[in-house]
Amino acid sequence: MAVGAVAFVSLYLLQPLLPTIIPFPDQTWLAQQVKSANHVYATGSFPEILAFRIKEAAGFLPLHSYVFPRTLGLFLLGAVSWRAGLFDLSNRSTKWLAPAAALAIGAGLMLTPLPFGRAYCGNAGTILLALGYAALVIAAEARKAGRRWLRWAEPVGRMAFTNYILQSIILGFVFYGYGLGLFGKLDSATGMAIVLLVYVAQVIGCRLWLERFRYGPIEWLWRALMYGRAPPFRTP
């Protein structure tokens, strides 16, 4: 897994320097796509929006193929880190985590906006920022005060899959034509307020749910399918 993580992340970082296998759409296609999306998403029915999303998938295939090595590489990196006991801080020194986080975040912020070799530097910068943020959270979790400040996020994280699906359903209703049809009609401040409102509701809802159940509904279903047996659902 470690070799795979290094290989896939390296492939992602080197892609701007390699020949393009699947070319990205030109500006004309993108402009037409944005125009069509603004109309279909704001006014279309569910079948119309679904058909449009399926049709546009081919146009975005280059983007998905471009980021796939990063997704797989970071997934493997997370699995390697877990198996190596990086998140078990009970018997480890954590003094190095905060400096490592500061170094990674600082390097990421410097690399991301560089004009020379922007794609390559930007790719490396985003990965360093992600690793820096992760190290910062782990460093905070290693301290009593940090655990207290982060405790509110635990239920949301334990129900991440369920929350992802709920956000898709709720925001689909808010923005798409089969709901309120607000796609392209809100300013940034209003959009941010809606997102925060949904997230706060999920924070409260997840805590109340996990007081009664061991898992979120989709997390429970995922475990049942993966292990071939239904795990206990309700909290004793």
C-alpha cells in the first residue's frame, strides 16, 4: 500500500509535465455547458436534470481521470497511516505534529499561487495543505483542550456518508428546478448562510441520532453489505 500511495501521488504530481492522454474540453464547449447548466438546473424536472448530468459526464471525464490518481493515492496513504498507528497517540510523542503541520501548510500556501509551473506547483500545494490540516487536527486531538474543542465534530464524522447523501438531497431541492429552483440566483453570502444552516442542523441531528443508535443509517447499511451480516444498530 505504501508503494501504491507513492506511485499514484507521484503520477498525479507529474501529470502536468506528461503528454495529455484525454484532452480537456475547449473554452467554447465549457461556455455552452455553463449556459445549458444554468437553464436545466434551475428549471428542469428530476428526469431532465438526471439526463443532463449523464450527458455531461463524458465532457468531464478528463477531469475525473486527472484527479483519480490523487484520490487513490491519498486513500492508500490514509490506510497506511492507520496501519502504522499514526492516529494512536497514547504511546507516541506528539511534539513534532504542530511544527510539521505549520511547515506543510506554509509550503502549500507558497506553492499554490506560483505562476511558474502553476499546474505542477498547485497540485503539490493542495496536497501539502491537506496533509498540514490533517496533522493540525491530530495535534489538537492529542491535547486535552484540543479534544474538548473538537468534540462537537465527532458525531458528524461518524456519520459522514449519511451526511454527504443528505446534503445532496437537501441542496438538490434548494437549487434544482424540481425544488426551489435557486440555481444561479443566490449571491455568495446567501449561499454560505444556507450551507452553514444545513451543517449546523446536521451537527445537532447527528449528536441526537448517535445517542440512540451506534451508526448512521447508511454507515450501518455499508457495514452490513461489507461484512455480510447486520451489526447491532441501536445503542444499548
